[in-house]
Amino acid sequence: MKPAAARKELDRVSEALGALESKSKLLDEVAWGREVEERFFARKARELPRVAYEVDRAALEGENAKLLVVQRSIAGDGAIPTFLRGVLQSNVDRNRLLLATGTVDFGRISIEVYGGASTAFFGLPLTNHDLAKHLLERLALHGWDEANATEDPTLDAPALVTFLEERIAKRKAPVKVVLDPQCTSKAIAGMKRVRVRPDATFTTWEAEGLYRHEVETHAYTALNGAAQEHAALLRSGGPRSTPTQEGLAVFAELYHRALAMPRLRRLALRVKLVAMAEDGASFLDVYRVLVNDEGLAPREAYLDAARIFRGGPPEGGGPFTKDACYLAGLVHVHAFLAAFVRAGFRDECEMIVCGRFALDDIGALVELRTMGLLARPKFRPRWLREWSTLLPYFAVSSFLGGVDLAPVTARYAGVIAHANAARAPT
């Protein structure tokens, strides 16, 4: 595709998306309001939550019809037309999910769009659930240790707001942080606003992780996309961009050592919960596992269970599978960066934060950049700005990834056995 034709198609798709009347986000539309939460606990957590979804079916169906007309008019099998058709399809899929809220079809479409616990990746006989189980096994603690860690200091919601505001001010980003009593997560970010639940508390590693995840990834990529003169459609990639977005966000946590064991275990556990829901578990089944087996506080357990059932029926059979793609997204992003950072492709690595898109679209973005239709991202996360520290990270990890650790484990088998048998002195 020639530059003039590419620019014309970018403008057409951006115009089609800009004309959509349903501007609200999918996560806001399927979120369970605080009144649902309070009613659940008022009934002693013994009844399924009662949720009603309100969607304008005629408007959503009309939008999809218009988007599909534009999609079918984009000719060619190259990277750019394929990317543009994918962007349109992602918005169609968003509307399809909204049209199916409260039904088991919501779960079927969710698996189609995000993947699920049993989805394989890289063409390997490994699923998202396999990865989650592997991590849960590796994160399990063994033996007895005298060197107990001290309690992490906690921040209340106003303190977190101050922490984030100070970090954001240093980058001069147009992002505000506000307390929102209606926030259905502990914290969530849009392009220009981070909402924090007023009654939530955060450990210091959670605060650092939230900045890397919500601000440096989700907010910055949206801002970079909106700033594109010829590709403003990158401000919001729709459901299709979610695995890449979440993979980038979790990578940022990992790289900056903000991905603490409780956080990574929580991400892996959520894949297990998606697997339960896919097998027919109800909201109450999942909630009770979290409280009774995992030891979560009731409110924490409710929020995690609600993530899996928002949009679908609380009785089960149609879960929201978005949480199954965080770890898979991390694997994909890490593999991409390992290949491109080691090869020294700094410009191509920058493209990964120039907006919100699916990682499979990177070829189209590189083409658009060479045509002069895609600008460098203004807001780059710290891990990407500090290129000189990124290359050694992947250089060393690439070597260690090829080392067989079995002989090392065998060498220390006796010490491991003694450590497992250790008990606290009486």
C-alpha cells in the first residue's frame, strides 16, 4: 500500500470510529456497581449477586452494521489493510459483548475475543492454565525460615493519590488522579484519569506496581495514540489490544521489581478462577474458594470473583475471560522484546507504546512509520527510556534461558532435602 492510500484509509477508519455514539468503555458498561456489592454483603454473602445490564441494542446493532460496511471496503492482504480491518472488528466485538451481557453467549464471545484458560499460545501444547499452574507451583513456599519478612507499610487511598500525582508531575503528563466512591476496582486508569477507590489500602510495592501498570502503560499508550496526527485510532484499541496492553503493563511491573509474589500469585490464581467458571462454577463457588481456600478477606474475594463474572450470568456458564490473558500477554511481550532488543531495533521497540494495538499489528505500524504516518511516542515508560539497562537484561536472560538447571538442582539436592525438613525450634 502506498503512503497516500494508507493515509486515506487511516482517515476513513478514524472517522468511522469517531462517529460512534456509544463512547463508554466496555469495562465500565459491564462493571458491577457498588450497590451490587453492598447488597451481596447485606445478605451475608449467601446469595448470588443480582445484576441488571442496560444496553441500547438498536444503537449497538446499527453501529456494527456501519463498521462492517467500512471493514468490507478495505481491500488488500498486506499488513496495513489487515491491521485496519482488525481495528474495526475489535470495535464490532466490543458491541457484540455488550449485546450478549447477562447471557452465556457473553462467555462464548469473550473466549473468542480474549482467549480463555484453555487457550494455547505460540502454537505450543501449552495453555494459559498450564502457565498459571506452573507459576503457582514455583511460588509455593517450602520448609521453615527464621528470616521472616517484616510487614509491608501500607498507604491509604489519599496517600496513593499523592504518590501517583508526584510521579506523574515529573513527567508532565496530563493525567489526574481522583478518589471515586463508585470505582469497582482498587484503582483503574483511563487516558487522562486514574480512579482510586477511597476505602482501599495499598502496600508500597502495590503503589509502585500501579504506577508502572496503570499510568506508565495504560494511560501513556492512550495518550500517545491520541497524539498521532494520522492514526488517532490508536488511542483505543478495543478488546483486541487487551492481551498486549496487559502484557506490557505486567512486564513493566516485573522489570521494575514491583511484581511481588502476592501480585503474581493473584494473576495466576485468576486464570484458575476463569477455568473454574468455564467449567460451570457460579459466582458463589468462586467467592467461597477465595475466602475459604485462599484466605482472602471477604471484600477482596468479592472484587476478584466479580472480575470473572461481570458481564455474564452470576449463575455461571458465561464468564468474562479477560483475566486469562494477562500472563499470556506477558509471555508474548517478553518474547517480542527479547528478539527485538537483542537485535538492537530500538525504533521498533518504541512502536510498542505508540498507542493501543495487538502485538500482531507491529508490522503494520513499522510500515506506517517508514511512510511518515506514525510519530514517535511522546510518553515512554522508564524501562524503554533506559535502553542501556534493557539490553543487558535480555542479553543475560537469553543465556540463562538456554542453561539446563537440572545438574545444579541435583548438586544441591541434599541441602534442599534438609531445608524442606527444617522445623522451628521449640
